[in-house]
Amino acid sequence: MTEVEADGEVGRGIVDGGRYLVLATADADGRPWSTPVYFAHEGYREFFWVSSPEATHSRNIAVRPEVGIVVFDSSAAIGTGQGVYLSAVAGVVAEGDAAPGLDVFSRRSVRHGGRVWTVEDVRGDSGMRLYRAVADAHWMLAKDGRPDHRVPVRLA
């Protein structure tokens, strides 16, 4: 770890250990909204979740795909927490392209006691869709005593 980059191993541990990410979106007028979503990732760059297209965050993504994401351990003692922050572009995954992302999502879901998701679960009138965010940058807070001092972290 250098002064200009955070420890990638720590960052990977945070992402791998988290079950939920906090997804920050904004509507067409810039009104912010954030929500936790269960997620899976591929290579620390692609993040997948299943949501209703009618959910506020999904409607926001439809008009403004730029999102912020944070993954952190909410049970960490005060003053000891650490998180991974990401900027990304998100969108619904087209039905014809959903199988690989659903495979990633399902593997993690099953490991956590969930179920396997299929294309049938996220198409037509199912009420759910697969979403993907592709991160373009990752940061962590530098533990140097300065408030909100974010430094880049390389996860992949």
C-alpha cells in the first residue's frame, strides 16, 4: 500500500464479505435516492442485482444511469469501519444478454441460502429485471486521520 493507493486485498475482502451494496441514484431533476440491494459481482468491476423496474432506483437509472455505490460492514465498531466506494454506470440487462449475469448472481445467491435465478424470472410480466453496474473507479478512505480522504484502490 502506498500513500496514493489503498490496499486492494482489504478492498476485495470488503466487497466479498458484503451481501448488500448501497446504490445511490438520482432522478431526472437530480433528486437523490439511495437503497440497499443484495448483489453479486464479477471481477470487482461488474455488479449485478435483481429489482423491479418500478422501484425508485430502477426508474432513476432509466433516466440517469450514473450511480454511486458503497459496500461496507455495517456491524463494524465505531471508528473502525471501512468501505469501498465506486462510481459506475448502471442499466437493465437485456433479456437476451441476461444469462451470464444471472449465473454470477445465482452462484452467490445459492451460497447465501438463496435460489437460482433464471431468465424466466427476469422477463415479461415477472415484475423483476436483472441490473448491472460497471464500475469505472474504486476508492477507500485513507486511515490517516483526515476526514473523507479517499484514495484509489485497485481491486482486480
